[in-house]
Amino acid sequence: MKQVVQAPGHELKAQELQRAFDAFNQVSLALTQSYQGLQGRVESLTVELAVANGELRRQYEEKEALSERLSLLLKALPAGVVVLDSAARVSEANPAASEMFAQVMIGESWPALAQARLVAAEAPDEWQLGARRLAIAESPLDSAGGRILLIHDVTAAQALKTELERNQRLVAMGEMAASLAHQLRTPLATALLYSANLAQPGLAETARLRFADKASAQLKRLERLIQEVLLFARGESIGRDSTPARQLLAEAAQTVEPLFLAKGIAFRIVGGSAETVVTGSRKALVGALVNLLENALQACLTAGEVSELGAVTAATERAEVTLGAELRAGQLRIAVRDTGAGIAPEIQARVFEPFFTTSGQGTGLGLAIALGVVRAHGGAMTVHSVPGEGSEFVIMLPVALAIEQAL
């Protein structure tokens, strides 16, 4: 029997084939393991996706419920809500807003709608829509330029405010009645007495002139008192005069300078705001300044006299009243300062009350009228006083009414 001898080349090929087969087994095993890992990862991701989908579904349902509640809330709101897009067109409007304007607002241009239907009221951010008074607040909605308008019907509130102001004025007028009767009776009786003396036979001409002057002075006092009462009862409203601040000060100073000269009280204008123009009622503002200056004059009269505020005055040799105006923090500041004895703290709290006076010569209306004028112009008035050092009354007019410009 012959023995088959394999050639060396066949052994080499068998070894290579074995190695290739082993490599294939290893790769196959690795692929199997990778597949199993991927299959496990897929199952894990499937579970995570299911959880995420459940959470998203829950959030969606919550947002859907929230959206429905907000929609119901907007429909139930008594205030109007209007949403504007970047082109200022109405994209949404709740029923209250549509009811206020009595029309479907969606798609309308808000500027055109406002111009055609709304009339600006005297209060800021308030408008008249027929018989309605509306307060409109605006807020940005998004970065794209959208806006949201919140519209409140304040008609009832405005009516209540008007009624309250009327009632307060009627109460003040009622409180005035007793005081006014006394105030009128005294100068009237004095004028009648002087007038009766004029009828005396054989009265010297000098005495006749003296009685006539005194009677005339008392009648003028009566006239001024009645004018102040009527002015307070009527109230003040803003005019549209454009008056330089220096002219206001000059007119007020021209009115009171003869009084200061007659009493020997120093008076001067200080500071400067010549380039400031005030928009409002020139006559009313000048009258308010005159009231403050006359009050300051009373505070500076000779020792022993008492001003309308009840402050014992300083001696005339050091008495002085200054009137000044300046721009401060975007507002026009007008100050009347005197070197009188000052105002007691317990009286300072009441100096602006109508008909409050501690003087037998005053009506108690001067400061109340001045305060009413300032408030009508959107300003405020305060008093700063230190007993023994004098007083300063300060008027602040807002920047919208005190505009610095070249004349």
C-alpha cells in the first residue's frame, strides 16, 4: 500500500483557511454580541421614548386645559383685552373689547380705529368713547413687535370721582357759611358806619375824604372776599396760554410791589429761568403767586402782628420776601420765601385747608385757591417752615408743562 504524501503547499493553504475560519468565527461572535447590545439599547430607548411621549402628552393636556381656562377667563373678563401684531393690527379681542367698541375688531388697524373712535380725556391714558370713559394700558407682547392692550371701563369710577369732588366742595361751602357771614358782616358794618358819617351836616372836607376812603377800602375788601369765594367754588381749569416764567414772576411782582413798599418790607426776585415757558392759565398762575406773596407779606409785618397762618412776624428791618424760579430735575420750581417767624408744626398740616385761618383779616381761601390752581396744572405745592426762621412755599410744575425752549 502506497502512503500519500501531501505537498507543503497544501498544508500552508489549510492553515490559512483555518485562520480565516477562526477570524470569521470571532467577527461573527462580535457581531452577535453587538447585535444583542443594540437590541438591548433599542428596547431601552423604546421604553424611554414611551415615557417621554407620555410626559409630552401629559404636558400637552395640561397646556390644553390651561389654554381653555385662559380662553374662558378672557371671555368672562369685564375688562377689554386686545392683542396687536407687529403691524398694529388687531389679531385677538375678547368679547368685552368688542362690546365696548360695538364692532368686530379682528383685522382692524388699531391706530385707525383709535383715531376714529377715541377722544383723549384730560387724564393721561384715559379716553372718551361716546359716553364711556376708558383707561388703556399697553404692554409689549413679544420680540416681534406685538402688543397687548388692557382696556378698563372707568365710566362709573369717573362719575363717582366727580360726585365726590362735588360733595367735598359742597361740604366746604357749608363749612364756609358761618365764617363767611361773619367775614361779610364786619366790613359791611364798617362801610355802613363810614357811609353814615358822610351824611353828617357840617362835616369837614378832610374828614369826608377820610371816611370815603375808609368806606371804599371796606367795600373793596368785601369785593375781594366774594371773588375768592366764587373762585374757590368754581374751581380752576387749565388754559392754553404759553407764558415765559419770567413774565409770570414779573406780573406777580408788579402787583405786590406797591404793598411791600407801603409796609417797608424788602422784596426781590432771585434765581433765573428766563428760557422756560409755562403752558396753562397765565391769569390763574399769576393769581396763585400773588396769594403766596401777600401771605409772605403778612408773615413779615411788624412785631405783634399775626399773619393768616398765625405766625408772629419779624421786625421790618430784617424782613424780606424773595420770589424765584428754576428748572430742577425736569420740573419748574417756583419758590416764595419769607423771613417771618415761621409756621408752627401743628398749623403747617392745615395751611391748605379751605377757610382755615387764624387771622381776623383773612378768608382762609388764599392758599386753598393757590393749591387748586397748581393741581389743575398737574403740579404740587409744599410748605417748608422753621419757627423763628421763616417759611418757603414751593410750586413744582411737571416737565410736560414747563418746557425749556429758546424764545
